[in-house]
Amino acid sequence: MRHYIELHDMDVMTNVTLLDGLCIGYRQVLEGDYELYRNHCMRVFNFCRAFAGESPDALDKIAIAAFFHDFGIWSDHTFDYIAPSQLLARHYLEISDQVTWIDEIEAMIGEHHKLTRYCANSVWLVESFRKADLIDMSGGLLRFRLPDEFVTDVLDAFPNEGFHKKIGRLFIERLKTDPFSPLPMMKF
């Protein structure tokens, strides 16, 4: 079972070498959405870190999942982006010689829009990641008992830059083309 780290003296991490390296490495794919996606990834990273602690493995796993979790939107130009995002993460983990992390990171990506609690493996970071993304997608309205000041500090450090508007536009486009499956990434 995971415990919240002590947040009373915790600073928002504004530079995460692994996550920043991935963002820069794929900057051309993100084009004009670089800043909005990086900021979303950094918000999710910081929220998840607050739930998961700061072990080096946890931070690296969170950074990798944070970068790839929505990346299929840009790499494959689709709103049905979970499988493409998982494949890209798997490829990255294989070439980075982190194959033992594949199942956990694929679950983090695959379950991050699950509407109910993830219970299949309580030692994995999946539930922490799911809650972190939900905090960001709700604009901080949902906080899962994270301190208000910390959530506000993260949101202030990484402005939205239009991320939620982009997701809204993609939703509207998907609704027009596939009205019976407008949110293919959602799970119960």
C-alpha cells in the first residue's frame, strides 16, 4: 500500500531530466503543442510523485508513463490513443533495457482513464497515476487529499497552455465521426 509523502516542505519538481529528455526528443512530433503537452506531463508527474514517493525507480517509471500516456494523440493522430501510447512506451522500455517495467507502465497508461479504483496490483503505480491524471483533468477540483497548496503550486508552475481546450476539440471531432464511442479511452 502506498503512503503520501510528506508535502509540507516538498517543492514542485520543475525539471525532470528523463521526462524533459523525452519531450525534447519528440518535440517535432508535438509541433506547436510542445508546451501544453509538456506542462500536462509535468503536472501529472508531480501529482503522481506525491502519492508514490521519491524512489529513483518510481520517479523514472512515473516520468516514462507521464510522457507516453497521451502521446498517441500526436504520434498516431487519433483520439483512440491508449494502444498507440502503450506501444511507444513498450518500444522505449525495450531499447532502454527496462523490460521488467513494461507490464506496470503499460497498465499505468492503459488504466489512467479508469473511472473506478485500480485494484489488480496494489504495489504498482497504476492507481497513483490514475489519480494524478484525474487531478489534472479536473483542473484541481479533485485532489484525493493532496494539500490544496501543493495542487495549486503544481498548477501554477505548469500553466494549462490550452491542453484541456485541445482535448475538448478532439472530443467534439470524435463525436462527429464516431458518436457511439466518443471517449474510447475511458474504462469502468
